[in-house]
Amino acid sequence: MKKLVLLILGFILGALAMYFYFHNDKNEESMDETPVPSGIIKPAEIKTLTEAYDPRYEAINDSVFKGVEGGDNRSSWYSLEDLQNFLTLAEKQATDLGYTMNGVRIYPGAHPQIDGVPGYSTFLLVPTGYENQSEGSMVSALVGGNGDIIGGNGLNQGEEGDPPGINYPQ
């Protein structure tokens, strides 16, 4: 499960970085000079990693979703607009809470059970960063990290795959 989360985190953060870099007005003319972010993987690697998740997915379905048509969710889809708006709002909220936002952590989650039917898996995006220190602080040079921003809102409600259990590519 940890590897899946890292895979999805890498994929989403890579896609977000590419989107924001390429769609920034001042960078549109210099797209050819754009450095490739670390963590970018080719479709064949995506397929290999998602197929390596198959035994875990089957274990979840065989135990939690036994007898439920369609099985558990394998992916969450978020629109670019929602992701961009989330990042903008999260960065503002982080500043208001006294943090500098430096990333996003992705947590696996599950919707609550309703009428005996287990809820689909989902992925929650949570802003990360570090608490701001005053400039005169002795520890200001030591500040950093990627901790969750305490009190910061997260993002959920990504759409499930169609059908939910389908693997990459959809």
C-alpha cells in the first residue's frame, strides 16, 4: 500500500509540476528549456507498477469487498481545475496558519460503509510544509521539513475509475 501511495504521489506531483510549469505565462515561450522533474516515469513503468499492486488489490477485494459487485476502487481522478484551485487555496491557508507550503502528501482512505456495503477507497491530498519562524530566531536556519500543515484543509472527492476496479491504462 505504501508503494502505491508513493507511485500515485509521484505521478500526481509530477503531473502537477509539469502542468503548472508549462501553463505559466512567463514560461510558455521557454517550454523547450523546461527541466524534467525527478520521478517522471514512462507509461510502461506505470503499467509495471500498477500490475505489481494487483495482489494487494485482490487481497482487499477478497476480504473487504467479497460479494460486492465491481470490487474496490483502484484510482481517483481529479480535474486540473480542482487541483490547481486546491493548491492555490492550500498555499494561502498555509500562509494564514503560519506555514510555508512545500508539497502535498497523499493518504489512502476509504469512504464509510453504508447499509453493509464497504465504501470505495479514495486518496486524500493534504498540504505539507514547515512552520514559519521569525527572522531573528536562532532556529530559523534549521527550519524545514515536509510535515502535514496542522489545521490545513485537504482534498478528496476524486472520481473513481470506470469501472472502479480497472487497472492502468483506463
